[in-house]
Amino acid sequence: MTGPGFIQDELEIKFLILYIAARVIEPVPFDTILDLTLCDDAIDYFDFSDCLTDLVRTEHLTLSDDGLYFITEKGRRNSVICESSLPYSVRLRCDRNLEEWNRRLRRQRQVKAITEQRPNGTYTVKLMLNDDKGSVMDLKLMVVDQAQAKSVSRRFKESPEKLYNQIIHLLLSES
């Protein structure tokens, strides 16, 4: 344990990790769980790492081949039982961080831009915008080089709704 904080021992770190894993909307990498767990100043990297490894070993969490952690049913049951042991202020801080993280995860699922090189050296940029019900827009564009492809992808990801609205406006307006 490092600085002053509310988390007092490794058992409480495990409770916190389970609390977080039960609330993220999809499997997450090590760094994400670490960032979300470091919401209390008393937790250090080494204690966290030991606790996370132990939770995988005891089958409270699973670790996929691509390095993503996900809570098991055993972990979910124990999280429900133990969450009240966590200090209220830590849970509040954690909930705020989780809300932001889950919002970003949803956004990543809803907005995608994929670049593929064509045999002739040009690029295809696939732009996809989804909502909770499915596809809102799938658009394929040909661009002349990789720099354009990256620029189109970046700008689409910044404001896909604006592009969608502009396309609809152009298609529905009288010329």
C-alpha cells in the first residue's frame, strides 16, 4: 500500500477490481482495469497486479488470448456480496470513471473507420455509424493515398453525426 486512501488491504483491492469488472460493458485490457482501479491513492501498481493475477487464478476473472479481462459468474456473485465493503466515496469515484469509460466503449462500437489499400495503390475508406438498433450509415469512399485515408477516417470519427446529417440534407434538398 502506498499513499493515504480508503482501500486498506489486498482483499479490498480485489473487491474493487471485481466491482469494476462487473460494471464495464465489455472485456477490457490490463491498462484499463489498472486506470479504473487507481481511483484510490492507497493502491499501487504491484499490489494491483498481484490481486488481478490472483483473481484470474481463482477464476473470478478470465483472461482471453488477446489480453482482455472479463468477469466470470463466480466473480459477479462475489462482487455483489462484497461491494458494500468498499468505502462509499471510492464507489462513487469509481462509478464516475466507469460511466465515462463505458461511454467511450459504446462510441467505439458505434463509430468505425476502416482503411484498405487497393491493388492499384489507392485506398478504400469504409465509414460506419451504428446506433443501438443497428446500422445508420455504411459508406465506402475511394481516396488517392494513405494520408487522405487517415484524414478522412480521423475527421469522420470526430463528428460522424454531422456528416450523416449533411448527406441526408443534400439528398433530400431540392436542387
